[in-house]
Amino acid sequence: MKALKNILLVCALSTALANTVNADDPKPLTIGSKAPDFSLKGVDDKTYTLASFKDAKLLVIIFTCNHCPTAQAYEDRIIAFTNTYAPKGVQVVAISPNSDAAIRLDELGYTDLNDSFEEMKIRYKDKGYNFPYLYDGENQQASEQYGPATTPHAFVFDEERILRYVGRIDDDEHIGRAKIHNLQNAVDELLAGKTVTTPTTRTFGCSVKWKSKIDWKTREAEDWKKEPVALEEVTLDSLKTVLKNNSGKYRLVNFWATWCGPCVAEFSALVETDKMYRHREFDFVTVSLDSKKSADKVLAFLQRQYASNRNFLFGDENKYDLIEAVDEEWQ
């Protein structure tokens, strides 16, 4: 199908805020604390403990994840940091603390991957991580002991595995704007045998998705049920205006029908896509090719799907005129 400007077309006829740090969340380790041991699976399917890194002069543990935009903004900086400091005996380890079951759909609107273990493997490979990437989302025992408040959150331990720095990586998540490189400064001081000048800093990023926050995801689904679902008839001329798309947003247009098996099967996934991206420059429109006499059936289906986006019924209009209006090369 020929691409239309700012419009994504789906037609099966032819074939994710709980971004809040709560007072009762685990607190970060205090300076001078001993590193808690852990046993976590890495994306290479090997199990890692503190002893796995016993030969490192310094151990830098960064709690991060796939889905968080701030965490993504720091990926290349962590890779570059590792390239610089690994030859100096500094071991970087990344741990994902998030329970992917606690992530709302609208929190996934800024990412290509979720925080599941399998998709951590994809992230690791695609970004070329040069450090171990460990998963703690299943029971979060290590994360509860270390107490990261956000992703990312860095913890630096000396050779005796005593915490000497905890906080941010630098002072600005925007790429190229940082002026104070806190993590780098702390490591430089420790390598020089000095006391860290600023041992603690505030962090900025996405909150850790603790299992206790699963109710946020449940609440999201409950809110969907309260949103009105409507269906309106559309003429060919009106539909042309929709397809012209002067909204300034990317528009996903789904042509479907209740009698089309693939359409029905994929519909919930498209609605989920809308729930993910509707707070961004994204617009979702459905166009049913059911007959006008089936309007009640179409609306009932849309209500079951919580499709609170714009929904149109093309009805009994000539479908070949529709094809010409959408894309003359549409088969």
C-alpha cells in the first residue's frame, strides 16, 4: 500500500502514570553500607553474584530499564563510561529492577520495548551493551535491598564493596547538556585514593515499578471502562477529510468489519496501541465497513473493546470509491 503522509493504514480485510515515588518505597543504601549480595540472571542466561565481580577495583551498579525515556537517554553514556573505565579496573553492572507486570500501557508510549526479560535481551543486543544486564523484575529482592528510587540510579562501591557514591550519572538527562558528571567525578576520586567530594545526589527518571504498584495498572483498565465509546456514520467526502489529516499528528486508520475474522482478532492490539500513544502526537481512527443496519452490533463490539477513539461507520457506500479515495494502488 502506498504510504500516505502522516497516516498509517491497517486493513485486515485484505489479509503505557504510575511514575511516582512513594514514601513507602524502599530507600537507597546509605553511604558506608556494605553491598548486599545478589543472585540474578543476566541476558546471557548466566547467573551473577557479587563474587562474579570480585576482581574489580570499583563496582558500579546502575539500576536501569528498557522502557524509561530517561534510562534510554543515558544508554550511550553508560556504554562510553564503560569503555573508558573498564581498563582501569572499574566494573559496570546494569540491573533492571522493574516488574513488567506493574507497567501501565501509557508508560510504554515512549519505547520500542517493554521491561520483560526476553525484551531485555533484545535491548542488550541492539544497543551493544558492554556490561552485564541483569533481571530483578521477578522477585525484586536485590532492588529492595539497594533501594533505587528511579531509573537510572547509580551505586559505586570501593574495593571492599563499601558504598561511596549513590545518585545520578550527571546533572542533565538531555544528551550533550550535562555540565557536572557526578558518576565520573566520584570514580575518578576513588581511583585516585581520595574521598568522594559529593557522595550523594538526587536522581531524575522513571520510578521503579514495584510489584506493589500493580494496582496502578488495574486502575488504568478501570478508567478505560469509564470513557465514552461512540460510533458515527461517515460519508466518502467526510472520510477524505479524515484521510487528509491536518491534525499535526500521526494518524492510524483501521479499516475493519465485524464479519472479518482477522479484523476482530487484531482489534484489541490496535486499541492497546492507542492507549500507549494517545498522550503523544498520535491519533487512532477506525472505519467499519459493516452495513448501516449493523450499527448497533458494531457499537457493541467497540464498547467491549473500550475503543474510546474516533469510530466511523462507512456503511453501504461504494467500497471501490472508498479504495480510490484511500489509495489508488490499494488491493
